[in-house]
Amino acid sequence: MTNPIIAINISKIANRPESFELMRKVGPKVCIATASHPGFLGFMMLLQTGIHPMAGRYGGGALDMHETLNPLGMFQYTVWKDARSHEQMHHDCFDIIYELCHHCLSMVVEGPWEPLYEVVASDLPRVIGMSDVPADLGSAFAAQKPVPKVALAAQRCVVLGDHWIMDGHEAEFEAGAQQTLQWLKAKAPGMIGWMLLRQIGVSAIGSFQLDPEGMIQPTLGANPPRYNTNYGDQVQDLPHIPPQKPTQYYVHLEWESVEHAHQGLGKALVNYELRQIHNKGVLAHLDRGPYYMIFNPMMEEGTWREALVK
């Protein structure tokens, strides 16, 4: 048994009331369309609320920027049994997904960009389903406030660490990262779980990297271009766009609160034991990073967690 593949559709959106109204209107339709493929295992929608300054590395950043961060990051996980299932869904549902996504472009500042990730290792609990969505989620969106402060399951926050690794150092980094994460899970209060994700390529369709005529076709979404990309129109076992170099990893961390995440990640700087593990096992292998973003989980169909191999 192998771990599932996670596609992360990444965009930056305008932090204004109209954006949240669009999410409420279009988001459920996209979820329903995506779930039409048997290889679909679940999803998780994240909205950025801040960054982890990491001992003052970013003086202009803060843990809570949900009112001032503009544009803000929107990361939408979809989880699949394999990469081909994801690409097949985009191929089969192209017209529907194109129309729905095109309807949201008025709030998009940058993106979409949709890399796919292999779950290298994980230690997440088996939680949550749509039944855990707070009853006031709809009213929070309707209130049109900047990034409604709602979350799922014990007010979780999700922290994503962006790491780009020197060529040839991938194995050492993966070992050091897992050792670091295992230490945190055992000794950092409030840590719920983690995943280590390695990029395996980028979906051309999910990133709107269409052929030239399709990319510039004048339409409001109801008349999508003929499905095609510069990479061809055949479904493959791996996404058309190859993985970027140096190799990119995301460290996905879940915490009971932003405060727990702040204290826990800070241990890599102030705890002598963890500092040795993290310095030699992670920092020594970086070409770029680590950069930590903080998110609120806005919605999730969480049964995909049951497919993770520990």
C-alpha cells in the first residue's frame, strides 16, 4: 500500500468581502464536481492568516494578519489515490471546472498553480468529516468579514513550511525532517500531527497552462476552450509539467492553536537537543527556506487521512 497524492491548488486572492461570498457560492460546486472521480479521497481548504516570523527573520510579518494580509494565500488540497486519477478528473471534468474556476478569477491576484505532492511520511490522527464543519460557517461568510475566524476540530491551525533542497541531499533532508517532526510530536504541547510532502510535478490544466489559443480565448467561462495544453492532451501517470528543481518539500503541521505553533516551532531555535537535530538534518540541506505560513482550515472532507500509511 502506498500513500495518496495531494494536489495543492495555490493562489493569492484579494482580501475583501466579495471574495468570501464567491467562495461560499462556488466552492461547494467545485467540491461536488471533483468528487465525481473514484480516485478522489477528500479535500481540505486553507486560507492564510499569517506567517511564523522565525525569530524576527521577517519584521513585517506576524502570526495573526487575517485583517491586514492582502492578498492572502488560498491553498486547496485535493487528495487522490494516485496522480493519474487527478489528471483524469481534470480531463473528464474540464468544461465544468473551467467554468467554475473562471467565475472566481475576479478575486484572484496570482495563480492558480497546482503542484502535486507525494506523502513521504506522516503522523496525522484519523479525524474529521464534513459533519465537523461549524454550523455558523455559512453565516460567517455571509457576514463578509475578512477571513472568518472559524476552524475545525479543536480550533486547529495548519502551518506549512516551504523547503527547497540541494540536489543530492534529498534523502538526508527527509531523514532529518522526520526526526525533527517526531521530536516535536513527542515533546511540543499542542501538536496534533504532521506530513512531509515532496513535489512530483505540476498539473498543467489545474494551473491554467493551456495552449496559446485556449489561454487567450475570450469567454466568461460558459464557453471553455477545447481541452489542450502545450504539453499534449493525453492523460498520463504523472502530471505533464515536471517537478521543479531544486526539489521542493512542504512540511504540513497541525496544532491546537496558533500560540501552540509559535511555541513549538520556536523550539528549533532555543532547545539545544532539537537545535542539533534540525540544524544538521534540515537547515544544512536547504537551497531556499524554510518559510512558514499559517492557515485556518475552512472546510474539509477528512476521510482521506484514513489512507495515510504511517
